[in-house]
Amino acid sequence: MKNKFNEYNLSDKMSRRTILKVTGAALGAGLSGVAGGGITGNLIDVLGTGSARAFASPSALKGKPNLLFILGDNHNAQTMGCAGHPFIKTPGMDRLAREGVMFERAFNTTSLCSPSRASILTGMYAHRHGVLNNHTPWTDRETTFMEHLSRAGYATAFIGKWHMPGKLPELPFLDLFVTYTYREGQGAYFNTPMLVNGKEVPSRKPYITEEVTDYAIEFIEKNNPKDGDRPFCVYLSHRPGHPPFQAPEGISGMYDEADVTEVLPPHVDPLWYGKTNQNVFQGVMMGSYYDQYRGYCETLTAMDRDIVNILDYLDRNGLSDNTIVIYMGDNGMQWGTHDCHGIREPYEESIRLPFIVRTPGMAKDPGKKRKQMVLNIDIAPTLLDLAGVRAPADMDGISIAPAIRNPRAKTRNDFLLEFWRYYPENTPSYRGVRTDRYKYVEFERGRDPWLFDLKKDPKEMVNLYPEKSKSNLMNKLQQKLARYP
């Protein structure tokens, strides 16, 4: 039987505030860069033992770096080839991991799409920016990192999934705002009409990742910084892997023969799992659960194909050596672990994120993995730091630029987990603290607290809360939690 995995050929297609709280101050951006070639050929060529790019000798970035931030949806941190997944093909993400660094302990602070996205934009915890759940609208009371970059001279574009409820905000600091409100802001995988700077236009490409990637490439082409022109910052927000899962021609069906039992827990029934009990609102409600997982992986591979396309565009146009690229997910995803399907429970599979950073010449050990703890609230201060723009002091996040440079640089020892229950979901409100070793979570009602030793019990199978011998440890964790507002 023909192996569909080998058919994926990468050469085929490629109310607004009136006063800013803080004005970004331009600083020097003395970073160093490396040059290289591009991805060519088919999937087997790309995933071979050789590097996808040949690195040249380091050379200083010329002026401010360009910034490309790519966001996935519901992307489980282990569902990438570079993370060791047994069958998914993600050559674009794998390339970024080879040429940059992958943070293995990246997390969101509220495991839900809208709050996480607002945290990425503002560098703040959800209780600060006010987007508490998927029904709470963007308040427009906080400043996004893109506004600071715009004031510092960047050409800025937000392209793709906004996914915060309420009326779309006015973001006049953006040079380009391409998004969609179709199907309550979720969009569809095929033929989603776009809003381009507030004007609705029909879809130009059938598949949504191709559509938004084309807008990104066109913006970069129009704003290609030459002869002292403005650098660009593109925020490219994708729909995959959000249900219902659909992939384009050439990728649809490529995992039909994949053995998902290598990935999904053994208790997961191939047909009915996810449709009952605590998964009744979060679960996959139709079709085989195995096939739903295969479809999920196909959408991630489709997104990855367009990551390859935009990386190739940067190569062809001599932009790779002066462009910082970050790939990240908004939250993780549980596929049957702890008998749960979804994104809201504070288990590791929900709160952990894929997080890869490629900064030309900055990491002296490209291809290595980082162990430092980093968060979604760190994106805003990090991008500002890398652009030589001072981050406002009221951001909760920190710049992780030192950790990109140095695998032994310190970041943080703990962070706050927070979640607010909303109808019809059945996950109660909670607050917790996750440290290097432990996770402690207090729930609003209906559950005892959680206490997990993540060193001895990384799969979080044994709740230590009932053990009296752990009272001193619990007190220390409760004190840490109490220090957070």
C-alpha cells in the first residue's frame, strides 16, 4: 500500500485609548546574526540527517530586527516532530528548532484561548487585562506590545484569528489588521471571508492557513525594510488545531494509517470516548475519536506547510538573517489524559505550550533545548527587548532574551495559574501555583486541592494533598500562591 506520509511535498505552493500609558523608548539592538540557505525538495529530504540551512559566519543584525510571531491553536506541546511525536510531520517547526532553540517548559497562565491570547498581546495575567474567559470581551484598557513597536517605528500587522469576544477593537496603530468574525470568530478551515482593515472581502484562497499566510507575505513584501525603511512586526495567528478538523488536498487523509495507540492513552475507546461524562461539552462529539485525533494532526501539518512557505519567502528575499521568528501555541490540549478531552483543566498537557525561537546568531547552541520556565506573558516583553524597545514596568512577564542566549540563564521559579468557570463548561474556577517541581491548585468548589510532585510523578497520577506528611510543603506553596494578587 502506498505510504501517504511520503506524498507531502513542500515545494508545492508555497474604543481606543487616547493616551498611551507608557511610550516605548528606542534602544540599540546590538544582536548578531547568521546566514543560511533554504528548505528544498520533498519531505524525506527535509527531514533527513542534514541541516536544512547552512550557517555562515556570524554577522551583526543591521539595525532593528524584523519580528515574525506565529501562533497555533490548541497545539499540544508534544505534537511536533522535533518534540518526538511518533508520526506527525512538521518540517517547518523542526527547522525552527534546529536553527533556534526550543523551550521544553513553556506554559500559559490561563488555559483557555481568549485569556491566553490577551496575555500574549499585553504581557499580563488575565486578572490584570480582564479577558477572563471565552465570553469576556477585550477591554482595550491595556496596551499591546504591537502598539509600543509601532511607536518605535515598526510596520505592524495582525493577521489571522483574533478570537476574543465582543466587537472587534479599533487598533489604529496597526498598518494592517486582517481577521475574521465568521462563525463567532472561530472561522472555518475553508472559504472564510476576511475583514481587511474593517472591510469584509471574500476568501482568496480556499484553505485558511494559506489565506492568512499570503496576507503576511504580501505585507512583508510591501514593507521589506531597505535603505533604512521601517522594520516589520507580523503577528500571524492560525486556526489549526481547533475542531472541527479539516485539512486541504494533499494533506487530508495522510495519517489515515497512523497508529494513534502510540499516542493516546490505552483507556481511550476508538469510537465513543469524549462524548460523555466530564467531556460532554469539551469533547469531540461526532465520529471516531481516533479519526478525530488524526484530523487534528493533519490540520497542524497543514499549518506547518505554510510555516515552511513563509520561511522560504524570507530566505529567497534575503530577510532570514535579520528576522526573528517565534512559534508558539495559545494553550495545550488533552487527548484522553486523566480521562479528559480539552484545554481547561490545569494538567500539564493543557498548560504546556510549544515554544520555539529562532534569533539569528543570538543562540550560540542552535538546535538545543532549553529547560528554563517561560510563559505566554513573556512574549510581549521579550519581543520589545529584542526590538530594542523598553517594556513598560507594569507587564507581568519578563524578557527571556537572556535564556535564548544562555542555557543557564535564570528566568523564574514559579508562576500563577488562574481560571474562571463559564457556562456551559464544567471546569470550576481555580487558582494555583506551579513551581519547578510542584503544582498546587485550589478549586472554587466541588474538588479537593491538587498537589503533585512533578519530579517523581510527571504524569500527575498521585494527588499528595490528603497526605499529612506534606503539610509543611503545602503551607509553603499556599504562601507562594498568596503572594500573587
